[in-house]
Amino acid sequence: MSSRVAVALAATLLAGCWQEELPEQNLSGTIVVPADVVEDSRDIGMAYIGVFEAWDPEQLGYSYPATGPRVGDNPLGDTQPYGGTTVGEYAYPCMRALRCSILTGRYTTIDDLLDANPVTTDDGELMTTEQFYDQCQWYYGWNLVEEFSFLGEDGIDFTKNDDGDWEAEFLAWHTQIPAGSVLWGFVDNDFTSCSIDQGSINRRRSDDGQFFREGSNFPDVLNFPDKYITDGDLVSSQVTTIEADKADGYELRLDQMLD
Amino acid sequence: MKTTIATFYALLACAGLAGCDLDGRALLQSYDPETGETRPVTVVDLDRVEDAPTVCTEDDFANCEPYIGELGPSDIGTGTLSGSTLTIQGTGNRMCVMIDPQSVYQDNRMLDPSGSQTTNPFMDDFPYDDGDLDMLAGLASYYTGTPGELMGDFVNNFVDENGVGRRVDLNLCLQEDNHGQVGGTAGRATPEMCSFDTLPDTPYRIALYAFSVPVDDNSLKYALLVYEGNCPSTIDECTLRGDRDRPEAGTLPFDVDNVEAMYCEGL
């Protein structure tokens, strides 16, 4: 009897080791923003990285993925990405005045955030650290600065590398990475990729009676990047080609500022 | 004690057997309780019907009579859908397509003389005469169905230059949802519209899908209007008329003819 149990147990454990041969893999690497293009890492907007079928630097006059046919009223075809990710995500910083303009991984402290994003109160005065803290305590119920999900030394995305440029790691979950496909990305510095009509509903709605959403990125940013790329944004002037049987260690430079 | 245990197990067995008596098909919109069979889907080729829909012009679309069609239930679970298709010729201009499925989303509402929606104190909402119709449109050559026989869509497959199988949706009838994102469809008894550019002398196909049919008779009436030009910014229940049943006399208050007239023209 006990031997049957042992066999069944072994079979169960082995089942967990089954290689499913899924085409999707986790792709990782780093993105680099030259320091002579962006001096302050707090000024680096939302970075989007995608894996695309091919590269087409001609169609728009700047580096851009190859697109499918133009369908309907879309000004350009769908880039049909295999997958992708972002570095940073839109955070709701406790007040609508800063909605769609604050990213995770950019600020260490409240002072750091308010220094880069000054807020004027109803009194015409600049918001103080205490006022910001109180607002977040009321909105989220946080009682420690360590609870502020969009602040903290440990969560900072971009750090200086040996060349003095800004470097951040990325991880694109469950992405198809066929050999020959390309890694391309852009940085949305003015947050046009954030929609105030998306994201969580005001979590204090029952208290203040207001309906609004906290803001989040549009769902088609990687499909139609051109809709969101504007002057002052960064694109990768060159692409990185995906190699066979390699899912990590890639580097992509986001080095061309559009004007 | 033994009797109690035996009774407990007997009840447990009865409960288990009762579960075997459930027939989930009764929950399907295509199930016919009288025959115990699943009704076949209705696929209509509007190019071959009498009084087929015509394409109006933007200038006279207000005077253009919508086509009134009727569809049976779909078998959503298997993807076998009832629906109808219409082929139109592109002109090089924009085409607008409007549909309005039966009948009125809220029967207990109506429009007042100023056009604002207000409460109808003489009616309860009656959702059982409502259905949902959705639409797609695109180049006829991309349509994957067979008009009059099998509904299809505009999703096509190809292998890209990296050897990866891909799917591309070439539907041109793009509607926005409440967040302004493409891909939305209207719900029960609510009209839909879309417009798209066309190439001259090129056939386009409009495909209408019965997503749900009225519970009271399993038959979905709908109004369809196609015209050359841009769609208006908004449409409502009263833009297209005729997507309703005519109830027996005296059913509605003040002898109003039908729920759509009651909603649009008041009492």
C-alpha cells in the first residue's frame, strides 16, 4: 500500500517538472538613457519596451516598428507586438492635481516628489510635505512614509551605470521572442499615454461623493505608439535584435529625443 | 441511531440524484422546450431578400426608411450565430451603418417634449422583449463566413517573417466604449453605429450578429440603415424606428400602439 502511495507521490511531483514548450518566455535586460539627453532621472517618463516583428525607420521618419495594414480610421497600422513591458507605472499620488503625472520608481521622498512636481493649494501656497502626507493618509489610509507605494530609495528604477548614463532593468513577462524579432522602445515624457478615464475609481468616493478614475495607461500604447509619441519623447534610435535561445541580457538604448 | 444514519445517506443520495436531473440546455436561448431540441440558427443574406436594404445618402437619411429584419437565437456557446449580411459597393466616400435591436432599453422611461428622458409613471420596465445585435464591417474579400449559410468575421491569419502565426482583425466598424477605447459594443436594445472609409467600386460586407434574442418570443427584430456619409455624433432609440413587436390592443396604457412609440412620442 505504502509503495503505491510513494509511486503516486513521485508521479505528482514529476508532473510539476513537465516542460510545456510554451512559446512565451520572460524576456529581461536593461534600458539605457544617456545622461546627456536626460540629466535628472526624475524627468524620465514612462518607458515602454516591446518586442516587434521588424523595424521600419523610414515610415515615420524616425525609428519605429514595422506595422501591419492600416485598418479603419487608425492613422497607421498596428505594430502587432509579440509582447512588452514598462519601466515604472502610473501611480495616483493622492490628489487629482498630480493624476497621470507621477510614476513609480522615480522619487525617493515626498520632498523629492514635490520638488519636481510643485502643487499649489487652494490658498495659493505651495503644498508642504506635511500637507501631502496628510492627503495620502486620508486617501489611502497610509500611516508611514514607507507605505507610500510610489516613493522609496529601494524602488528607484534608474541608476547611473559605469558610463554615467541612466540604466534600468526591465522584465517582460510571457513574451514571444522569435529569433530575428526586434526590441524597440520609447519614453513618454509628457504622459500622453495616460488616460484619466482609466484606472481605479476614486477610492474615497463614498466620502467625497465624487466619481473619477485615478488614471492609467491606454491599453493600445504598444500597438499604436505613434498616437502617444510627441515632441520631447525619447525613442530607441536603433533596435536590438532578439537571438535564438536567449531570453536575458539584452540592452536597449533610448537615446533619440524627438523635436 | 442506525436509522438516522441511513436516513442521512438516503437524503444525500436523493440530493445527488436530483443534480442529475438538471438539463442545462434550458438555459440556452436556442433551446426549444416544446420539442426538446436546439433551434437552428438563422443566417440571412440580405442581398437576396425582397426589399433588400439600400444605401441612402447623407442628405436624405432622415427620410430614408430603415430596413426591418428579424433573426432567431444564436448558439453562443458553440459560436454558431444567427445573423445577417449585407454587401454594399464602396464609393470612395465614407459609409455610415446604424442598427437598432428590439426594442426599448427601459420601458419605464420616455422622452418629454423637450427631448429629455423622463420617467413614464404608467409603465414598468419589461426587458423580456429586448435583444442585442452587434455588427462588424469590412472588405467583403476578408469576410470569413458564407452569406446565407454561416456567419463569419474579419479575423484573418498569416505567418509573419519570423515564422510566427498571427491573427489580424480587419473589421472596419470600430466603436468606442465608455472610456473612448476602440472595441466597444452597445448592449441590450441599444442602437449602434459606425462609419468607415471605402474604396470606389469595391464591395464591403456588413455582418450583424444576434447576441441575444427576446425571451418572450425568441425572435429579434432590428432596424438597419446604411447611408453614404458620416454618422451623426449620437443616436438614440428614436433614430431608427420599427424594431419592436406590436402588442395586443389594450396591453399598453392609453392604447399606445407599441413601446417604441410610447418612449419616443410620450403619452
